[in-house]
Amino acid sequence: MSEHALNFMPSEGFRARAKDVVENPFLRQSFRGAMDFLIGKRAGQFPNPEELETLRTLGEQIRQYNLGKLPALLVQLEENLSRNGIQVHWAETPDEANAIILGICQAHSAKLMVKGKSMVSEEIELNHACEAAGIEAMESDMGEYIVQLAGEKPSHIIMPAIHKTKEEIATLFHEKVPGVDYTDNVDALIQIGRNVLREKFLVADIGLSGVNFAVAETGTLCLVENEGNGRLSTTAPPVHIAITGIEKIVEKLDHVPPLLSLLTRSATGQNISTYFNMISGPRKAGEKDGPTEVHLVLLDNGRTQAYADEQLRKTLQCIRCGACMNHCPVYTRIGGHAYGTTYPGPIGKIISPHMLGLEATATMATASTLCGACGEVCPVKIPIPDLLMRLREESFSAPHENPSMRGQGAGYSRLMTAVWQGWAAVYRSPSLYGVVTWLGSRFGWLMPSRQGPWTSVRVPLKPAPKRLRDMLRERG
Amino acid sequence: MSARDRILAKLNAAPVLPKAAPDIASWYATHRSSETTAEKVARFRTCIEFAHAEVYEVTHASWLQKLWEVLSAKEIGKLLVAPGTAHGQRAITELSQSGIECPGYDSPIEDWKAEMFHDIPASLTASRCAIAETGTLVLWPDADEPRLMSLVPPVHIVLLDAATIHNTFYEAMTAEKWKDGLPTNALLISGPSKTADIQVTLAYGAHGPKELVVLLIGEEA
């Protein structure tokens, strides 16, 4: 799975990428094993169904309340961050966000940026932008570091290198890290990563991070992590740049504990992460460490489109725990890379069309069995299956005026629409249904033996020689 | 129009009905019972030990002795302390006599960053309070006890007063009125640094401290 397989037309090549994974027993095993592990860990954290249900309801209320006040909260956040000495920047597009970040880097003549884990920085392809500008962007989350060394992209939003075995990582380190012998001992591999990256934290000019929650009333940026690389990225270098989507705001500090609890328990089955890092400003006079400058980049990138529609707005409730992908039968079988988007799995299918347009993502919402598991486990009760149905409608309905989504109708086909309209007509009329099934039972032998994708893995469909209604009539 | 104005204009144009404020207090009131200090200590210990921290119950009189024992057992001869704090001063006075070097964090990190990253095996800090439900220490770094002290040295030793343990994170932040004044960097720490990024195999000592030691100061015996 090379980087070349990924592009900005995720719908194209999806089948081929999915097929590659489905036919690879090692990858299948990696994903199945990891997802089963995470499902079990999450279940262990929620032994009481009543507690889980009421906490999810509370989480949903918190997210919906805050989205309801989003523009006012963004202004309040900006005021309080500015008062605390954190500089706020706004970007509508990935290009604008990259330009802002590179501008800050260049103002400091930066050569090295260390990065804590940030999916938004993946979303804007910051590493490429840095490379083009001659700035080394070094991932410091162990999973991200591994994926970057391999020249790949994350396959899971919480566990970026979940698709790799320890033997593959051992070979990768041996080949790419100078002076490292082959070892597939996980502790030893982690120590290799630690030692390489410590030297980077020591000399980095810029630390970049994401944000899990931005608290408007206090002007605080909160980060959730286990490794300590997030803390190092936000504390050791002289400048810290945080980047976040505009939706990750809460008004009150006391909105944080329920969301944090839902996040870590749903994501990795931990009652809390090792670190919860709450940043409310750059180094103050008299303090001996911490960055002297802190910046926050607020990114739109399609989020305002989702916000404009009451149903689609629920997409923005997401706290990025990844439970939907852990529980998704499709994700488990095809892995994160097959989707071709920064965010894979169920959440990827409902958020990516806003970022990339339906032109590029028309069929994404069809890569689902609609089993409903994603909606059931979502800690903030996003109705993901309903949103998948809505996106199918947006993709495949005939293009119309004032669409609520960019690329509406991109998957529209006159033939397919006619077939479904015919099908619906047959099923609405008992007499027409009788005629069609009678014809089917008589002329079933005319059915072709090749029936497109159906017969690629199944026997051909053939109507039965006797209809159910005929058999019932014979029985009297 | 700036990007800011365009984003805000789009958001303001959306037909949004305000939603009722979430009632967080009542959820915690019905789902998290209050406990005695002893119960909170027990729960805190269970949780943080599960996350591979070491916990020793000590008293105001005995913690330095235990600290010395811990350092000796780990063969650590150097401990970074905060000279501007009472506990830092006690450590300097008493441990130095036992042959343990106690450098103080007394100048800006720029003056000694490489030394901090390469030559400091352990550090001692206080904690502001703790959370029983998740086995979490709350650190409130300041000019005397800066942020990197609890992050860069491979062994981090923390003093915790048992009387300051709260039931929940929510209780800690509301009882102590955090919203009225957060420090530059408030921290919740619930164990030594760890990762499961390689084949979901848990490994400790990822980027932060490899070991976390809690000296839990209780009632005088």
C-alpha cells in the first residue's frame, strides 16, 4: 500500500484497494485482531448499560448545545485565547491553513517541526507543504512516526500503524534508522523511537499539535494522549502551533469531563488517557519553560457546509474516538487505506464528502452494510446510518438547484434511476407485481449466466419456476 | 472579507435552534457517589497502579526517607528539584547529606536544555490534587516547578496529599473553581508514558517518564 494508491478521488480505485486488502490474509488478521481487541477493551469500560446510555445522551446534549452556539463560541474563544496571549488564525481551506503555518515557521527561520498527533494536519497535508517549503516535519506519535518512515498514511485515526506487524516495523527501523539492528521486541522498538525523537524534541524550532477540546470560557486548548509526545511537542520547542477544526469547541470547562470520559473509554478502552494536557497560554514572565509563542489555527474545510443543514450538522458532534471504525464490519475487512481519505470508516464516510465534495466521494456512503453498529457505539449519538442514507440520496439523486452539498448528484445515472423507479412501480402495484413475477417464472431460463459484479463471486440469479403465490394456491 | 468573517458569516446564516444547556451536575450527582478519604485513597491507588505507577503511603515526617529508599533501589544518584518550593528545599537539605545530588530547576530551559534531556535521571514535583475515579494526579506547573520537570526525566516522583483526592475530574474542577484561573499548563497524569501503537502491544516509556512514583502522604500514624 504505497502513497501512490491515495489521491483526491477516493471513489476511484476504492474497489481495487479494498480487493487488495480483502485478499491479503495478513492484513485481514491485523485489522480483525486489533478491532476485536479494541471492541473488548471498550466493552470492559462500560459494564453498566444505564450509565453508558445516560452518559452518551449527556455527550450528545453537550455537543449539540455547543454546536447550537458555535459562531458566538468561536468569537468568545478567540477573545479569551487572545487575552491569554495565544494568537488565533482562521483558514477556510487547507491551502490557507498551510500558508498560515508556513508563515509562522518562516518568521522563525524554522528548519525542524516536531508534530504531535493531529488528524487535521493530515487533512491539510501539512507534511507535504512543509517539505515543499524546505522545512522538515517530523511525526512524533509512535504510530505516526512508523507510518511516516514507511512513506505511508495512517490507516486508523487513533492507531495510525495498526496495519503493520511488528516484524514489518522491525525491518523498517533496521533499514531506515541509522545504526539500528533488527529486533522485533516491541519494548526495544519503542525505545528506538524514543531515542530518535528525543533528540528531535531537543532541537525542534516548532511544535505542532491538534486539539481535542477548545474551551471558550477559559481560552484553553486540551489534548488527550498516552505517549507524552503531545506534551513534548507543545512544551519543548520555542513555538507551539495548534490546529483544529472549528467544531471542537465547548463553552464551559465543565463540559470537558463527560466528553473526556466518553472519548478515552470509547477509543482505547482506558478510563482516562495517561496525559490530559490543558494549555491556556504561552510562557509567562518568570516561567522557565514552555513555548514563548502559541498559535491556534481554526480550519473550516467544508465544516460550514455540514453546519448549514440541521441533519448534516450532527456530523460535527464527532469527538474522533474511532469507535465507529472499530465496530464497522466493512472497515474491519478493508482497513483504513482503502477509503482513500484522511478519515476512514463510518466517520470518514460522513465527514469526507464535506471536505472533498461529492464529486470525489460519490460512492463512499455505499461502502456500508447499514448494520447500525457505528450509530450504536457512537459516544455522542451521531446517527451515522441515517447520515449515510442522506448522503446516498445527495449523491445519486438528479442534480437540482440550491443543493445542500457540493457535488450533489455527482453519482446520478439516468439508467439506474429508471431501473429503481421501475422496481418501485412493480412493488407498489399488486397486479403489475403478479404479471412481472409470472413472466419471471416462465422466462427465467433467459437470465444471463453473467450478471455483472453479482456473478463475480456468486452463482447467477434465476427466478424460481413456481412463484410463492402459485405454491400457496396449490396447497389450497 | 477575511477568512474569519466568511466562516462566521456562513455559520451565522445557518438556521440553528438553540438547545438547552446540558445538566452535567445532575448526571454526576446520580452516577458518582461521594467517598471517604480512605475509600478515595484506595480507589486512586488501584487505578494508578493498574496503569503501572508505584505508590508508597508515607507521612509528612517519613516521605524523605521513602524517597531516598526509592532512589537507592533504582540506583539513581541525581534528582531534579524545585528549589523555590518547601518540599524542594527539604529534599536539597536532607538528600544531599545522603549522597544524592539535587540540582535545582533555577534557570530558563534555554540555558540547559541538552543537560535536561541527557543528564537528569529523575525529578521530584508536588501535585495539586488527584482524582480517585481514574487514578489521576493533577499538576499545576508554575515558575517554581516548571512544566518539563514532570515530562523529560525518565523517572518522575510525585508528592500527593491524600486529603486532596477528589472523587471525579468534574468534582476537582468545580470544587477548586478552575475556570476562574487556570495556569499556563494544567496537567492530568495517570501513569507513566505508554503506547500500544505497535500491534496493540502495550509498552511503557514511550516519550515521557518511563516510571511514575507517587509518595502518598496520609495521616500521621
